[in-house]
Amino acid sequence: MSRAWNFSAGPAALPEAVLRRAQAELLEWNGAHASVMEISHRGKAFMEMAARVEADLRELLAVPSGYKVLFLQGGATQHFAQVPMNLCADGQRADYVVNGHWGEKAASEASAYAVPNVAASSKADGYTSIPDRATWDLDPHAAYVHVTTNETIHGVEMHDVPDVGGVPLVADMSSDILSHPLDVSKFGLIYAGAQKNIGPSGLVVMIVREDLLERQPRPLPRIFRYAEQAAANSMLNTPNTWGWYVAGLTFQWLKEQGGLAGMERRNRAKAATLYQAIDGSGGYYRNRVRPEARSRMNVIFNLQDATLEPVFVPEAERAGLLALKGHRALGGIRASLYNAVPLEAVQALCAFMSEFARRHG
């Protein structure tokens, strides 16, 4: 078996230690004489594991009291609609700050259950920045303010938590959750698809303030209501047991790496290494994102000669550098540097970039 360096945007690289432990426990988990995927989610063994996983996540993020942690199914796109279902009354305004493709999509999906107002947008500059907080048109009576803290396609990241007053701040953190310490108390609701920094696709982790669960804006099937999921400890129906288990292994791995402060140091070093290679290439490689908004998770760039981009990707793959093709909506090159991607992978990419420029420059 030969594993390459994986720069996929999602489903993304998982820590090798997590994969190896999951492999070792695949056929028989925790003395159960069966796989974790084969036992009852309501049995004592799984329930104890689920409680430990939640406790580890609460520890990593220092989740304060008054918040519920949910392990839900689906992906972030499902919750683009489900968030306004749960938090907005018909005809109520919800403010959206749009700094990329996914924020734009979240606002669009909300229109069936709310009146989404684009309170700020950086679309005019090609989503290469975060809209200045002073320009945001916020309604103090809005149901919530929604932000996308990291945009995987456009490579921009919101490095500070915005002050939105007394309106609940809702954040899609699918691609930067657990990459740095976070003050959860500044948010009303956080949701994140698992397939970037947590575990396999099909799982969504949500952290929601308990008072928001009391909102009952419209009749909903129980399965779609967050309050019902919270009351059932995320087991209103059969959960994604495999995803929950692997998430738990990832949380343990994060704690072993020094927690989120340790991960932030690693992630800063990785991003700085790659951006330095881009900026120091004499224009051969170019990143258009404003430096203060550059993502540490998803680094996008173009070659000076765009006709070489279709050459760059397959050559990189032959060199053991996977999934560097940019998103179909934007093109170019994209290297995703999530928690599980080590500095050695980034150094290998930078060395390849230098050699590619020498051969094709």
C-alpha cells in the first residue's frame, strides 16, 4: 500500500493514526465481538462511546453550559434549509453575510422559510475579501445573522468573530471547525459537515444555544426539529454510527496533538509555507485573495500561464500530490490544508511547484 499526500477539499484527509485505529477495530470493536457499525446505537457500549465523544468535543472547544451538542445526519447544505426552518417565522428576515459560493448558496436555500437579506457581500471583488464589518446592513429584529467562516472554493477565511449585537450569530464552520481555538459563547448556532476536519461525510456536528431550541416558528416533522434531536440525544432515529465513532477517534487525536492551540500553530505554519512559495515565485503562481482574508484551510492559486494548469494537476498526481484541481466553479489550483495534512505534505508540494516552474517556466 502506498499513500500519497492528499489535498482534497472534502471528503478530505483523515489523520493516519485515526485510519489505522479504525482499521484495527473494524471487525471487532471494544470487546463487542462485532463492528461498531453492527451493534445497537441504543446499547450500553455505543451510548457510553457517544457520551465520551461529546465530552471530548466540549473539552476541545470549551463549549460553555447552556449549549447542546448534536450529531446529525446529512451535510451542511441540508442545514442551509433546516436552520431557517427551525429559527425563522414565515416572513421573518434573516441576515446573510456572503463572502463566497457557500454563503451565497445558504442565503438562496433559506428563501423558502425566511426572507434572506444579503447584509453584506464581497461578490463585486470576486469573493477575494471579507466584507468590512462597518458596511453590514443588519436588522436588530432579524432571526439571526449567518456567516460562512471559511469559503473552500474562493479561499477566504473570517479570522475574527464579528460583533452582531443581540441577534444570534449562526455559522457554517464546515471547513475550519477545530482548526483553531474558538469562543463558542459568541455564537447562537454552529454547524459543520464532518468531511473536512472531523471524520467521514454524512455526519453534521452542531452546537446550539439552548434558548434557540425553544423557538417553534412553524409545524415541522419531528425529524427536522433540532429541539427534538436534542431531547433524544441525537438518537431520534438511527444515527450515523460509523461517522460518530470516527469523529471520536479524531477528537482523541486532536487532544494528543496539543488541542486546538497546537493545531492552530501547525495550521499557521502550513499556510505560511505555501503562501510564501506562491508569493515568492516571481508571479509564476498567483493568489488573488487579500492577505488579511487568506484561508489557512484552502489555498487557491493560478499559474501565470493558465494553459499549464491542466498539466500541473496530473504531473502533481504522478508526484504523489493528490486532488489539487480547483473547484469547477473557479478553476485553477486548490490545496486544502486541513488538520490531518502534515507540514511535510506542504513542503513536498512547494518543492514540486519550484521544480514545475523550473521545467515549464
